[in-house]
Amino acid sequence: MVVGEDNLLVRQGLQRLLELRDDMHVLAACGDYGSVLEAIESTHPDVLVTDVRMPPGFSDEGIRIAGRLRETHPDVGVVVVSEHADPSYALALLEGGSERRAYLLKDRIHRVEELEAAIRAVAAGESVIDARVVETLVARSRRDDSPLERLTRRELEILELMAQGKNNAGIASTLFLTEHSVEKYVSVVLNKLNLGNSADVHRRVQAVLFYLSLQ
């Protein structure tokens, strides 16, 4: 994998922690936008772990790299590890689809295993979104005229777990339901929100997140 982080101590710390895993190899650790792109071209990693803001602009370099990789290297997973809970960054990350994308908050990663799990998830084509970001999106969308008002408490729980990237089996395990029950709930939720009933869990997550971002 490639690590993109402008802070030297954080960058070296990430590299050392990840290399403790026998099957994880950091091919390059970079501190700015240009060097991350060069490293990806030269090393062809499976996953990029990157901050949002890096030189030269300290704006949204990590998100822009992820967007570029959709076109140039669609098989590369991206784990964005950010200080910013602003859901606009997560939504920008998922603009081209949620497959192979994760958005984690630095202050919510308490064990290296959590980062490791996100890396493995995106490498396998899945998505992971920090629950705090999802909660912010849900809170912003709770209005009197919001279609979210049509949902029951249980249906809203299902929606929040969908937006976190959980599949039906993951939702069933979390809520102690059968997968068949979850399938019915998901169908009802998507119909109430006029999102359709897609069999593609990644398109489904993307649609839910974009819907929740509406003001």
C-alpha cells in the first residue's frame, strides 16, 4: 500500500504500525499530493491510506487523489483518515461510487485493528464510513418535510447501518434480526425514500448517503 500524510511523525507511525502486519507492506510513504500520485504510478498498490489535506494546497488533496484514481486506477482502494467530520468530504469521496472507499476519523481510531479492517474492506471492494459522519448526515436531513419522517425508528436504524456500508448480513448481526427480515426492511426503506431496490449494495450506500446530504 501507499501512505499519504504530510505530518512526518504521523506518517512514520502509520508506516510502522501497518508493517507489523505480516501481509501488509507499505511500498511508499509520501507527504504531498504529487509524490502520492508518483508513488501510485511506480508501485501499483492495492490500497492508498491518505489524509484529506496535504501540500501544496492543504485543501482536499486526498479526496481529489481518490477521484482521480477512479479513472486511472479503479482497482486501488482508498482509505481516507481525516480530522474532519464534515460530511461534505465523505460525500465527495463517494461521488464516483462507494466501492473501495473508506472515510475514517483520526480521533475515533483507538486500535490499529480498526484501520486494518478498513484497509481489508476496501481491498475487497467494500466501503466503510465512520458512524459519526453518518449521524451528522442524518441529523442534517431531519426536517418536517423530509422523507426521513416517513421512516419508523427501526427503519431509520436500518438506513443508518446501510449508510455505514454494512450489507444485509452485517445489519442482521448488529440488530439481532434474520437476513430475511433485513431484506424486507431495506426494501421498505428504499421505497419510502424513492431510491429503488438495487441489488448492488455499493450503489445503494452511495444513493443513501447522497440523499442524506440534501438540505
